[in-house]
Amino acid sequence: MASGTGPAWIAIDRVFLHERTGSIALEGLRQRGRPIRGTARTFCTIDHIVDTRPGRTDETLMPGGREFITRTRAAAREAGIRLFDVTDRDQGIVHVISPELGLALPGLTIVCPDSHTCTQGAVGAFAWGIGSTEAEHALATGTLRLNKPATQRVRFEGTLGAWVGAKDLSLRLVSRWGAAGGRGKAIEFAGSAVRSLDMEARFTLCNMATEFSGITGMIAPDDTTFSYLAGRDFAPKGEIWERALANWRTLASDAGAAFDEEISIDVDDLEPMITWGTSPQHATSVTGTVPDVNDSGTTPESHARALRYMDLQPGERLASVRIDAAFIGSCTNGRISDLRSAARVLNGRKIAPGIRALCVPGSSRVKRQAEAEGLDRIFRAAGFEWRESGCSLCFYAGGEDLGLGKRVVSSTNRNFEGRQGPGTRTHIASPATVAASAILGHIADVRTLQAA
Amino acid sequence: MQPFQTLTAVAAPLLRDNVDTDSIIPSREIKSVSKQGLAAGLFAGWRYRGAGERDPDPDFVLNQPRFSAAGILLAGDNFGCGSSREHAVWALADQGFRAIIAPSFAPIFHDNCINNGVLALCLPRATVAALADAILTLQADPHLTIDLDRQELSGVATGVIAFSIDADVRLRLLEGLDAIDLSLRRLTDLDAFYERDRQERPWVYL
């Protein structure tokens, strides 16, 4: 695209909005009388504040929550953009439904005022999170000004063991290189372990690029990508599909491409990971212990602060820490393969007494698919609540919470202080690790429950 | 957008690394579709004694009389990581902050600052630590002056420190330019692009 001095000026192929941050972008445009350019390439979903209890309406437990939904709906209708509303069959978390509908395609520029937009880079798109003002910019002009980011290639090489997956890869990366390890970079995930991941696992890996402070995470599109996209609602069909495919096959980085930074991680010995602190970089093997400050990869002050918040001691064995709650869902791990993985662990078992457990499918389609496979019955029989789709308890919007000081093992992306509610202590892990922990009532190594 | 040229203000040190936007403003504090009135939610999990309460914790830096009118925040590495919520910047601005000085910023937060006329200034970690130390430990006058045109930071405790900042960011802040206007002025340049791109990548255009 056109460029001169300063930032490049790039065309934006898809803009996604949600009721939390998109609402204010739409209102900002309306106040200034700026029309949307490219309404047919603009989409909006209701995911962030919407209630997930069965039989939901526009009402939410969050004070003022209803206003976000109704004003987003009104603004989306007025602007003439496609809205995946509360009761729409295709409603769901933006980064789950965009690929599911075939809206995220290789080579596209995709933005959304949501940091986890990098998820969609897994199809080989350039997808990144922006603020609400930048969203207004993209909507009003169909473009954004962007400095070309530095590049980083992260290779995961080797073979993943049983019950070790994309979530564990990402936590390993962030714990080894820090939460700022990819700051501002366009990250390409590569290597034999990435090639072997199915599409849904690739979304999980790219989703966590923002926890590494990357501007985006992406994976070169290949046959796994193409077979995932073929036939999806908004994906090209027929002759256009063939032309698109030929184009997409040219998108991968050249064999000799130079990156500003290269990282390589051997995954043969990787174990299921879990966080112990209040940043995604505070992670270690589920078989490990809470690290001493010297092994924590963080400053003494951050280490002390994190352990005080988490009520843990250095040297404490993680796989014996008692929990109060378990959460499965989110744009990180709320897809059908995530629910299948957890259901395999839960099948025929019950969660430990006193544990509150929730499963919130990432989209309404995921929910229907899970119900068609009988997974909902497994979750319910085990003692999980079975919900409508949405972001739910990935973050605390002021409505539902797990309780002050409660400890939760969660398949989400952020273990920040207060992220899941005031004082709530979050341990991030894979859906299988969450399921195993719910059954045993403490942080658990799923491999002790399940043979491969 | 209000131009940013020079600023003299009290600098409040909060040198924690990886301060996320959930900490800057918890989601529960975003109660309406508005950019206004967010100051009360700023650092709500840290500045009040209990969750959901409004009883100030006297230990938190912004609750100390010396820093209650701060206009500059001295922050830690990777400030503003996590959620893209622009409410983090709106809350800081609503509280009176016009500049944040840190060793580094998370990228979305950085851009959100600039889009709201808030200077996000990167200085070496040791420099930020020395500034904080002078203000907190040596009880130096906490006022700092930022001259964006000359790219200089000065204060009693520090003397004059030269800094450099991205030329486009500097210009936009100095002149209070709205980036949307910059793009809107060029939109006709796009016609030829769209015409060609529709032929080359028809699958993009729904």
C-alpha cells in the first residue's frame, strides 16, 4: 500500500466489533457524522457482557450491562452491519466465530478492538487488536496507519507428549522469554510441532501471542488451514475458491526469510503447564513447584507481590494446591476440540465436593455441536454447569464471580490480579488440566488420571 | 485532539513491571458506554482498601498528598499489557495524567495513548528508576517538565535528559492531529487500489 515517510497506510479487509469496545467506536463515529466504509466487511457480535445462563435475555448481572448490548444493537442496525445478536444461531466469541464462519482467511488484514484478535492469525492472516479509536479509524476509512513491525519466528520443534498441547506450548514460551518477549513484533509460529497441530490448536497458540506482547501471531497457511476453511459460510466457493487457494499457497515465508529475532523451543520433554502467579509468564510444569525468586524469571518485588496475591509459598508443590473452582471456555480454549478433550477426562467421573465448575462454549455453534455429540451430558453428569456461549468468567465484568479469594483453574488466557473477580486467584492451564483438577479438587497432572 | 507541547507536572512513581489494563481499570469499573467519568475506577483494585469499596488505601501512591495531583506517571516495563480497552487511557487522562514514562509499553496501549493526546515516553529502565528514586527516596521536588518539541525532560532531581521519540508520533502530539482525519484526506487515493484488488482478491469483498 501507499507509504511515504512515517507509518504505512494499509487497507483493512475485516473489522470485527463487540459490545464492550465496539459499542463506543460506533457511537464515536455517529457523533462525528462519519459513515462506515465497507459495511459488508464489518461484523459485530455480542459476547463480552452477555449473560451465559440458560434462557438469557439482554439482561446481565453486570451493573449497566444491558446498555452495552442494546446500544451496540441499535448502532449496528443503524450502520447496516451484520450483527451476531444474543439469540443468533451464529453468536459467539468474536475470535471463535470469525474463523468458524470463514470470515478469517489467509492473507487478510483483520482488526478488532480486542487484544486477542491475534487468534485469527492462525489462518495466515495479519490480525491484530486495536483500541476503540483505531477501530473508528478502520471503520471510517477502511484503512489504518501502521509502522511495519519487527518480526520474530518462534519454532516449536519435536513431538508433543500425551495431554500436552498448544496451551502448554504458549505458556512454555511466555514463561521462558517473559510476558514482553515478543513486544510489538509480528510473530510467526513454525516448526514441526506447530505443523502437527490441528487448526483449533493453532488458534489457541496464536491467541496467546498477545500474552507475549506480540502485535500478532500467525502460522503459514497449509493444507490443514485450507481443509478447515473449505465450505465455510463466508469462505469463497467454486472458481473463486480455486483462485484463492492458488494465492494462499504463495503466502508462506520464503525458505531463506530473515527474521529480526529467532526463538527455538524443543518440545519433546514438555509437560502440561500451569501458572502460579499473576502474569502468564509465571508458569511452570504442573509437576513442578512454586519457584524461588531466583528461578521465577521476575523481579523480587513482582515475585513477592504475586505470591502474596496467590497465597502460595516458594517450594510449594503445585499439584497439591486445593482449588475452589474450575472454568472451561474463552477464545483461548472454548472450541469443540477443547470441550472434547475435557469431556474425555470427565467422562464417568464427578468433580470433587465443594468445587464450582462451569463450561461455557466459545460459540453457539460449538454448543450445538457439543450437544449433538452428548458432551453436555458428560459435563453435567460430572457436576459442571453448562452455559450459553460468551466470554463469561474469563474476565469479571461486575456480574458473576467466583468469590473473594477463591482459587480457580481456568482454561482462559490471563491470570492478572482481579481479572476473574476481586481477589480471585487464577491458575491458567489447558482444558484437560482444568478437568482433571476439578475431579481431584486440587491442581492436577491429567496424566495421573488418564492413560494416553 | 488537544496538542501536547510542554508539560510541567508532578510525577508519581508506580514502578511495577507488566501492569495490565485490568489493573489500570478493572472491567467492573466500566459501567457505561462512555469515555468520561472513569477516574474513580483507575487502579481500583489497588487504590481502595477493599473490593468494590471506595475507602482509599493510604499506602497507594496516588492516595498520598504529594502525588494526588500528579500529571505524569513513572511506570515499569511493558506498561499497559493485556486487554486492548482504551478505557485504561481514558481513566488515566480523566485522573489528570498527560504523560506516562516507562522503559516500554504494550503496543496497543501505546497507540491508545497517542490517539488520546497522552504522551507515552520510553526511557531506559535505569533512568526511570533513578527518577523514581530521587522523588521517593531523596524526597526531591516531584515536578518534571517535558518539552516534546525539544525532546527534553528536566527536573530538580534530574537535570536535563534528552530523549528521542518516533517522528510521526511527535508530530501528531505536537499538533494534536487526529489520525482519522489524516486518512480521510487521502481516501481518493484508494479507488485505484480497490479496483485492482477486487480483481486480484475477489474473495476479500463480500
